[in-house]
Amino acid sequence: MKIRRIATRFALILAGAALLPLAAYGVWSLVTLQRGTRESIVAGNLNVAARAADEIRRYIAGNTAILRALASDLQDTELQQFQQDRIVKNYVLQFREFRELTLLDETGALVATSRVGAPRLTIPSPVPPLVEGVAMSPLRLDAEQLPTTQFSIHLRRLGRPSGWLLGEFSLEEMWRMVDEIRIGRRGFALVVAPDGALIAHGDPDRKSLVAQARNIRQHPLLNLEATSEPWGEYTDDANGATLGVVAPIATLNWRVIVEQPTAEAYASAQRLQQQLMVAAAAALLLMLGAGFIFGRQFIAPIFVLQRGTQALADGRMDARVQIDSVDEFGQLGASFNSMADRLVQLQEDLKRQERQAMFGRVVGGLFHDLNHPIQNIGNNARLLIRPDLDEESKAVSQRTIDRELGTLKRFMDDVLNIARPRPIERMPLDVNTSISEVVEAMLAEGARTGVTVSGRFSSERLVIDGDRFSLGRVYRNLIKNAIQATPPGGAVTVTTRRQGEMVEIVVADTGSGIPPDRIGAIFDDFVTTKSRGLGLGLATSKRIVEQLNGTISVESTVGQGTAFTLRFKAVS
């Protein structure tokens, strides 16, 4: 994890510690607000429905009381028929809801009627009394598509049935009462008969359902169990998600339903919830920002230490930290600076020791590699100045001096190439031809040590961009090392092959192998496992191969042998 994330984590910890209780309280408040809002809105709508139900009940009860009063007047035995006729006509004129009042005897014969012509009302089929002996027939629509019903009172005189008082009653006023019930902009009321028939609807767009005699017995609020709450949320075809409440109309067995879209019913609560959520989000962001700023200030010394540590890791040993606090961070900064000073001192000591060790290795290598050639040159030079030396011996001494001088020159060239590599000229080079020459030249050296040197060259022509002289040095060095590492009776094999777009040259031996703990350093300068030599052969070979955009790798198993593989891109 990156160090800079500590500030974020610290801010989150602060915010969590401060805001988790507030968030929990906010969630609880929102839940409580939703529940309380729902209960409040439901209670308010139920109150509206209950008042509407009571108004409709009183409206019906008041008109049935009028009809009972008329029945009481008409039962007077002293009244003549023309007087009864005048009474019913006066009632129709006085109470506009009654469109027709008709009095029939027990046989159904006309006694009196408010109509000029024949009456339209007839004795109803048996219906149970609705209010104190007054029966009400099912609702119907008249010619003007207004709701109308028939009230009926079975008259009795001296305990015996004496006739029927029938009244055609208009419920237009009840429709107006239902139309006036509004909850918000889209909340309306409807009145439903016991069988589910729609009696009235306050929504102007749905009044046609009453004219169509629409039955809504499947309405969710008409199938509530006795233990159910008189309200519910359901999906309405016209309004979508809807909140509805139901209230019964006493004595009539009708029900008043008040419906309102939930989006409108809970609009104020939702706005309040949104405001609370915005306030909570703003508080959270504010706390996060404050926590982040405070966190960064609090852990700023850690950032200083991180930058100082990174500077040391990048090799800038002069990097130091400046922490002015007197707390644990200040102590940590002082310890860091002390550690950096100690590292500088240790680095200088290590460099001095490395220089001394390097100088010792170089001197030792030079002594071992140059001592023998110089002694040979000196001995043969002294022989040359002897006057008694014959010409043949002089020639041998001269050749010995020339050979040893060549050896010294190669040593000097190797050392110079390490310090200042020579540029290599590239040209197309036939790999099989160039390496076969080296293999042939090394046969004699292998024979002197009892090691078989052989080549297995690809049958196809392998061409790379290279330098014959430079690669010859690499080949000779690898083959020579392989011969020296192989005991008598062993073998050194040089193989060339094509692998895709690459040319591979493998120099393998059956020698003692290289220990795993040393194989990673064999290409370093001045690293050698021999008792003589500077350890520049493999380092020089690796540098030449890389200058030719090639690679060199090694695989070795102790006791079984070693294989060096050179890879170069093939030239078509």
C-alpha cells in the first residue's frame, strides 16, 4: 500500500468515528419519518373518508326521515284522496330531491301521485328495510345520466298492511358531495355499493365508470379481512402507485374509498427526506475534507520520512529530513538522520574496502599472468647477449620473446577494452565458417589436455551481422575455458542451429560445472575461478556479444558440465 493512502484511511477513520452514530441516527430518523408520515397521511385520509361517509349517511337518513314523516301524514284516516294527492304534490315541490311520490293501496291500485300522468313507480321486489322501515332499491341512472333510487315504505294501519308509499329520489346532491372531496390535486373519493357496483366517483375523468355500471368488487380495499387495516398501497390502472383508505357508511352497507397517488401523498415527506439526505451528505463530505486535511497535517512527518527514505533508496546519500516537532515523529526524524550519516560512513568504508580488494585482485592477477611471460622474456634476453649462443638457439629465444610479448599485449588490450571498449564494425558473417576456423585451431590445445573438441554445424547457411575478429575472441575464450574445465577424456562440443528468427551457438563441455552460488557473477569483471588470470575473459565476451545486439546465457550442473549459448538475430 502506498504511503499516501494513510491520509485517506485516517480521514475515513475520523469520518467513520464521527459520522457512523450520526448516520445510524439519520437512518433511524428517516425510517421513523417515513413511518410517521405514512401514519399521519393515512390517518388524515381516513378522517376525510369517515366524514364523507357520515355526511352521506346523514344525507340518506335525512331524506328517509322526510319520507317517514310523509307516510305518517298520509296514514291519517280522516284524509280524503284529493287531500292525499295534494300532500304528495306539495312534498315534491318542497323537497326537490324527490322527483316522484306515489301512494298505492295494498293491491297496488293508485291512491295519490305527484305526477300529472300515470306513476312510474311500482311496488318493489322484496328488499330489506334500510333505515327504520324504509327500503332502498338498487341505484340506477335516469335519462339525464344522474343517479336515482327508489325509497319504499310498507304502510300499516291498525297493525295491518294498508299500502305502499313510493318515492323516486335523486342522488345528485350526493354526487356533488363526493365531487367536493379533494385530497391534494389528484386525490378523489368514490362510493361503492355492497355488491361492488360503483355508485359515485369524484374523478371527472372516471365518472363514465358509474354510467357503465362498472363493478369493482376486486378492488383491494373491498376484500380486507376483519383484522386488516382499513388502508393499503396498491397499483391503480390510472394513477399507478396509489394510497387508498376505506370507511363504511353506517346502515347503508356502502363504503367510501379515498384514493391518492403515493407520489403526491408522500411528496412533502420525500422532499424532507431529500433535504435530510443532502444535509447528511454535506456533513459527511465536510467531515471527510476536514479529516483529510487534519490527517495530512498529522501525518505530514511520515511523508517527509517517506521522501527521505526514497531519496536514500535512489542513491542520494546526502538526503536528510527536517521534522521540527518534539514528539515521537521528531525523535524518528533525528534517528533517520543519524542512520543516514551512518550509512554514508559505512558506504565510504565499503568503497574503500572494495577498492583495496579490487586492487589486490588486479595486482594478484597481473602478478600471476605477467610473471611467467616477463621471466621468459628476461631469461631469453640474457641468452641472446651471450656470445657463445649458436644461431639456432638465438632463433628459439627470439621466438620465445616474440610469443611472450604477444601475450603481454593481449593482456594490455583486455585491460584497455574494459576501460574503453572499442567500436565494432558489423558486416554479414557466415557463422559456420567463422566458428569452424576457431574449432580447428583449438583442436591441438584440446589434444594436449586429453579433451576432444568437435563441432556440429547446421546444414543451412547461418548469417548474422558481426565482426569476425571480435567474435573469434569470444569463441576462443569460451572453448578455451571449456577445455580447461574438462578433465582428460571429456569432450567440448560446439553446435550451431537456427531457432525461428535467431541463430544459436552453443559451447558445451562435460566438465565439473559451476556452483549455483557463483553462476550469477561469472560475467563480472575480475571474477575468476582459476588460480591465474584477471577474470576478464567472460566479461569481455559478454560485452562484445551485447555490442552486436546478441545475448549470452549459461546453464550448468555441478559434476555434469556447462553450456554457454550465444543468440543473434539471423540475417536473411
